[in-house]
Amino acid sequence: MNPPPPAPTADRLREIWCDILGLDQVDDDASFFDLNGKSVDAIRLINRIRGDFGLEITVRTVIEAPTVARLTQALRTAPPAPARPSLLG
């Protein structure tokens, strides 16, 4: 069994997963895809990570690190999300 992921990041990822997948709780070692996450859900997850953490990941990252524990580790080396131009200005 892997050591527990850093609490604040893992806690937020669990919240995001529960919201996207319609679950009450998520185990750190449960696969996003085994919990019925689909490709469109992975895109939603990526967008939420970009918004909440300011980090850029790909669908490949979600596929290769499909658990809260592994994705938390992957976020440690994820690059910052590029700045997006304002639509208002």
C-alpha cells in the first residue's frame, strides 16, 4: 500500500472526484475509471485541476495516474497552467 498523499491536495482531489462522479466518498486507491469515470469526466477533472490548482495535466496523466494517491503525486511535477487571455478585455 502506498503512503497517504499530502492531505490538502488529496482532500481537494477527493472533493472534485466526488462532484464529477456523483459519489459521497472516494478511496485514495480507487481508479477513476473503475468508479465509472468516462473520457468526458476526465476532461472535466483536468479543467477542475487547472482551475483549482493552476496546474496543467493531460488525459494521459489521468490514465497513467488514475487514483487520488497517484494523481496527487503526479501533480507535484505538473507544470503551471498557461495564462488564459481575458475575454473581457
